[in-house]
Amino acid sequence: MEQFDVARFPQKFSLGELVEVTEAPPRYQYNRPRNWYNLTGDLATVVSDMMMAGHAWGGRYKIVYLNGSNAGSFGEIYGDFLKPYR
């Protein structure tokens, strides 16, 4: 299981930034990492500033998916499921 560095939160992404959908850390000590509707690895572009969310792990963002089954679609995603594309 991948180890998560809690220091990576909160993240702030910029408009137009290329990001990758990734697993988020577990919520509790013995849980497994969480995924976003099995879209791990999909690429997207951020199309909004960070919006407030119900928790402090990175807010919400509007994105447009660039590949995969949702290519060309807009969506909202929590920042803890995103990482900068490298």
C-alpha cells in the first residue's frame, strides 16, 4: 500500500493546470486508500479556482477530463484526489 504524506494537503491548483486523478489517503488509520469512481490515472485540466468543501483536505475543483471514458466531460472533484501531472 502506498504511503501518503499528510504534508501534501491542502493542495492548491491553478486555472489551466494539468492534473492526474489519484488515490486519496485513507480517512482512518486502518482504511485503504480511496479512489474517485475508478478514474485513477485519468488526466484533466483545472477550470476553476478552489471552492470550499466540507473538509479541509484540498477543497473542490471543476475540471475537464482529457482522456479515458470521460474525455471532454466537465466534473467536480475534491483536491485530495488530484496531483500535479509530471
